[in-house]
Amino acid sequence: MNIIAWIILGLIAGAIAKAIYPGYQGGGIVATMILGIVGAFIGGTLFTLLRTGTLQITSAGAGLSIPGLIVAIIGSVIAIYLWGLLQRRSRA
């Protein structure tokens, strides 16, 4: 998948994940895109691990489709959670 499609998938997945995840996350459109793209890789990797039993760093395999978007959203929610943990730890 080309970089433009990754940016679009990341923006959509990050925005939906931020809407789903409770609380205030902060960050603008760039942070949303980055978390969405990272989330697509997290989701794709976890999906591959569950499906094949091997750990491979991959993207949301289905690309710009409904299953690919769902995997990217799940990964984005995980990325938002992990980012929140890192921010809390750095404030303390």
C-alpha cells in the first residue's frame, strides 16, 4: 500500500480511536495520524500473531477495507493507551 493510503488509513483509524477511547488525549491532526499509523502496525502485527502464531511486524493486511480499518482502529486504541501510560509516567 502506498504512503498516501497509509496516511488516509492512519487519519481515519486515529480519529475513530480517539472518539472511542474515553478521556482527553490531546494532540492535533498530526498526532492523530501518527497514532493511527502506529496503531495500524500494532493491529496488523497482533492480527498476524493470532492468525499464524508468528510474530511479524506487518501493517493492517487488508489495507483500505473494512477489516483493515477495524484492525487499524483496534491497534490505534492500544497505541493511545500505551501513549497515555508513557505520558503519565513522564509527569510523575
